[in-house]
Amino acid sequence: MSTPTGDAVVVAEGVHKRFGTTHALSGLDLTVPEGMVYGLLGPNGAGKSTTVRVLATLTRPDKGRVTVAGHDVVREPHAVRTKIGLAGQHAALDEELTGRENLRIFGRLFRLGGARARARADELLEQFNLAHAADRPVKTYSGGMRRRLDLISSLIVSPKVLFLDEPTTGLDPRSRNEIWSTVRRLVDEGTTVLLTTQYLDEADQLAENIAVIDHGRVIASGTPHELKARIGGRLDIVLTEATELSRAATVLEPLTGAEIEPDVDPERKLLSLPVDTDRVALPDVVRQLDQAGVKPIDVGLRQPTLDEVFLSLTGKPTAQSEVPRQRKEGVA
């Protein structure tokens, strides 16, 4: 299994890019360590796809410096292209050809030569579980199979860095899981993956580090846990009587702090307080309530989701439907 080395394989410093009056990138700074999945999150129009296009030498930055695998994207674009793979939002496949034929064509485009292109196509089809469909026209493939074939077509030259621009958009859950498995395998084998996505659960599942981009610049970065810790979690308590809500909030103030007002829902007899989920333990909460004679029906600690982090940082919802709230622990 590949282990992140900490060496930066992608570095962007003060990058700007305009399209007419639109400032797509406005001072973007980004550092991607080698040997991991690095997630790039942001609302529509934030600059994610423009960032990928600049890193992949498809768009020239107006200002700033960018290196990929040690090569400058402006001065050494050919050297960069020999080190990278790119799978965009739409599959770049000929649907009338078979999967095998598509991969062989990509091999020839990358100047592998006929024999090597054929061998590499066969190798990838077997490695990523598409050999059974290799000789079927791509138009007969499911959406997940097409995306998987498109993804492995970017691996013809065994890239050091792979850029995935929203690779699972529009796929069903099973197909998304297949793509996730493929991405994990690539990283295990030494490829660094830069993933842009609007699916927060996807970033949570795959990315070891995440940068949130908005208005063309990075506004926050860190591990998923570090980003969640910025907004804290919630302590949810359901009581037997609505009249006990105020007393319960007072009793728990030493544990939760009083900087932020708790949310009180008398109809549901629910008290929700902001807490540091790494410091508050449910046994302590239950003990404090019991000593005060407050009888809860249910007590639960809830970790924040990346969706909540995203909304807190950007003020905008994601394209993903709301992620179900998961309990960290619970007692009845």
C-alpha cells in the first residue's frame, strides 16, 4: 500500500485566471502531498474545474506559478503531460467501438506503439474488472462501466498524478462505489489523485486532505476531521417534559459552554447544544442530568457532516442531497 510521503507533487502559488469579466481564479494557493487522494470542494462556479484545467496544462494561467511532478505547467507543458492522467466530467469514449478498442486507441495516441498499446489495454481491463465486457461496444455499457472505462483510459501511461473532475456525477450508488474502489486501488499502487466533487460523502470516504475553494481561492483546508472540528458537533437530548428543557440547558452549561445559545424545540421536547465531540462524553452528560433529576428519553452526540462544514464556510448548499445525520453514540 502506498504511504503519503509528504512531498508536494502539485504546487500552485497565487494563481489567477480570467475569462472575460469573470475572475475564475483569484490568487489560488494549493499544495497537494504525494501518495494520497486530495479533495477539492466548492460550489458551482467556485473555480474547481478551472483549477484542474490549469494543472493539466489545458488552460494557461494569467498569473502565478504552478508545478506538477516538479515541472512548470507553463514552461514545461509536455513534461507535465507525461506525468498526469485526466478524467473529466464526461466520458471521452467512442460508443461504437468496444472497450478494448477504445483503450488501444488511447495507447496509440500516447505513442505506446501497437504491441504495447494492445498489451496495456488488456492489462488494464483485467486489473479493473472489465475484461468480461472488453469486446462489447461501449454503447452497451452501464453508466458505471463507462465511467470506469473512461477512468482507466487515463491510466494508459501509468500517471504519477491523476486528476478526476467530478467522476461520479449522475451515477447510482453501486456505480459510485465501483469508482471509489478503483480510486483506492490507484492510490494503493502509488498514484496521487486530485479529486473535485460536489458529493461531500465522496470526499469524506476518499480524501485524506481537503481544500474548500470559493470565488477562485482556497478558503479552508485540512483533513476531514480537522474541518469538522472547526464547527464542532451537537449534543441532542429528548426529554420527558418540555418544561425541563431550560433546566437541562443550565445543568449542562459547564460541559458545553455558554458561548452559543442552545436550540430548543418544545414541541419535540428536544434540546440541541453545540459541543466539542472530542471532549464531551455521554456518561458525563447522563450523570449530570440524573443528579439534577432530569429524565431524558434519548441522548446522542452527533459529529458534524462535511455538508455542514461546507455550508458554514461558503454559505451555499452543495448539489448533494442532505446527508442523514449520524449519531456518534447514543443511549435510550
